[in-house]
Amino acid sequence: MNTRKKVRKAAEATAWNPMSMLSDWGIRSSHLYCAGAIAAGLSMLRWMISRRGDNPSRLHVGTFAPTLIALGVGLKIEEES
């Protein structure tokens, strides 16, 4: 069985599907892709600013961008089906 079909079947078996909920709110995959790009840019800016000193905030640079892009991919799959 195709992985997409397995995921869709599992989502239909539950009463709550977060991707369809985001879609119902009017959020599109392109919105999440743009948010991921902005988060990556802000992370790079924060990293460049914090390079000057011994700042522990450097450890958390770039954690939001992959999450937003992954949500965008999930929403794109939801939009195509």
C-alpha cells in the first residue's frame, strides 16, 4: 500500500486531522513556505548578531524554519488530495 494512502487512512480513522484544520482556517502551503523562509532569514540574522559574543542563544538558531516547511509539505499533500 502506498504511504500516502496509509497516512490518509490513518487520518480518516481519527476524528482530528490537523492538516485539514489548518486548511479550514484558510492557511495555504505557500503561507507556511514563506513563513519558513522568513524564519530561516531571521535565524541567520540572529546568528550573525550573536557571533560577536559568547551568547548561548546560538544553540537554538534555525529550529522553527524546518518545522514550518514540514507543515507546508503536509498541507500541500492535503491540498492535492
